[in-house]
Amino acid sequence: MTKRLEGLAAIVTGGAGGIGTAVGLLFCEEGASVLLVDRDRDATEAAAHAIREQVPGARVAHAGLDLATEAAAAEAVALSKEAFGRLDCVVNNAGIRAYEPLAEARAETWHAIIAVNLLSYAYLAREALPDLRASPAASIVNVSSTHAFNPRAGMGQYDVTKAGIVSLTRTLAAEEASRGVRVNAVCPGPTLTPFHIRRGEADGRSRGDLETERRRDCLMERWGTPREAAYPILWLASPEASFVTGTAIMVDGGMPVI
Ligand SMILES: NC(=O)c1ccc[n+]([C@@H]2O[C@H](COP(=O)([O-])OP(=O)(O)OC[C@H]3O[C@@H](n4cnc5c(N)ncnc54)[C@H](O)[C@@H]3O)[C@@H](O)[C@H]2O)c1
């Protein structure tokens, strides 16, 4: 059977763990060449190594870049072309969180979260577009959040950036449709990644505790896995989604219904 991304090259940001690594693995399984980009160079290298062990012959490269700086976007595109000679797909997935109620939100936190969660997506898309427009199967997938649509108290800065990603996605889809670049968003709900595991441990809860915890914030009453978030990203990036652009797919176990 033909692999879904055979012959294509992708950049995946935030590739050092969690959803980003799961996307890198799945893309490699489906025949893509993948550049994992993350500010955590060592963890990104380890993720690339783990993918090579799981997918014999995987074409996976890695780069340690701080995507909060505008220059990192052009660097990532150049590295993909150097490694694979092409670029067909961008998965913008890097993200940070902030927990300041808006009444106490500091300028420093606003600037930091907007730089990573929103501007890095915009800059990487902009720098990738000349190559994407030349690709026969061009796609950008932006990782937003269910909380783009379901904002909550206490994480306003994060939720605003995630809503901004959906808006960015729709505008870019409108601007690039005639040039053959599809642009979509995926909106995960609670997904058990190393971020949550570290946070749980700091709280005295083990990974096992988190895994068995019944979640009351989504219909499926459990955490999603990184791979469950990666599959819709794969589908959006693949030719199977050739008539899909400007949309946001909820991958949240039914959270908005609650
Ligand atoms: N895990 C969840 O429950 C969940 C839910 C909804 C949305 N999301 C979103 O999914 C994405 C991945 O989340 P996750 O939980 O898998 O991992 P995560 O939130 O721990 O972080 C993603 C990666 O981004 C990297 N990163 C942060 N700042 C960076 C920078 N300046 N430059 C380069 N890399 C940087 C981190 O090092 C990390 O590896 C994030 O955008 C997150 O907001 C996650």
C-alpha cells in the first residue's frame, strides 16, 4: 500500500516530545522526511533517535532553535531544504502555557506567549510559503486547542493565542487557496504528554495516577494520547484531505458538549 506522505518533507515544531514527537513518528511511518524543531536540542535529538529505532530507514533530522525569535523560521526552512531538498508541509505545534488571571496578566508573559504560540506560527508559515507554493501537496497544520473555542478562567493568555491560531489559519487558507496551499488547525483537548506528567509529579500524582484519573471535562472521561492527536494532523497533511482547508478539527473527546 502506498504510504500517505511518501516523498514529502515536513517541519514539525515542538518536536521534542508529546504531540510533536508523535506527529514526527507517524509522518515517518507514512513515508515523510521530517525535521523536528524545538528549543530543547537534547530532547529533540533523543526524539529523532527514538523515531529511527521505531521506523527503520526513517528520514528524520532535528534542530535546536528558539522559535520565539523571528530568524528561527527562515533557519528551519533552510535546514529542511538542506536535509531533504524540499519542503511540503509545516506542522506548527510548539507552545507554552501561562496561568495568570487576566486581572494580573503581566506584559512580559503576554509578549512571551504571543511570540511562541502565535508569531512563531505566522513566521514559519510565511518563510515556508515560497516552497509550499511549489509543492504538489502543500499543507500547513496549526496546533491550536479546544480552549480556542471553550475559554476558561485562569488561562486567558494561552486561550487567546489558541483562538488567534484559528483566525490565522482561516486567513492564511483564504489567501493561499488559489496557490494550492491548504491550511488547517487541530484543536486538542486534554492529551497526556510529558508536560502534564511533569506537572502531575510536581503535584504528587504519578503518571499512573493521571492515566487512571477520570476526567470530567470531556465526554470520553479520559486523557487523549499524543498519537490520537497526531492522526488528524496526518490526515490533514495527506492527499486524503485534498478538499479540506480553513477548518479546525476538534480532537478533545467531546469537550464542547459538556
Ligand atoms: N497536551 C495537551 O493537553 C494539549 C491540549 C491542547 C493543545 N495542546 C497544544 O499542543 C501542542 C503540543 O503540546 P504538548 O503537550 O505535546 O507539548 P508541550 O506543551 O510540552 O510543548 C510543546 C513543545 O514546544 C517546545 N517549545 C516551547 N517554546 C519553544 C520555543 N520558543 N522554541 C522552540 N520550541 C519551543 C517545547 O520545548 C515543547 O517540546 C502545544 O501547542 C499545546 O499548546 C496541548
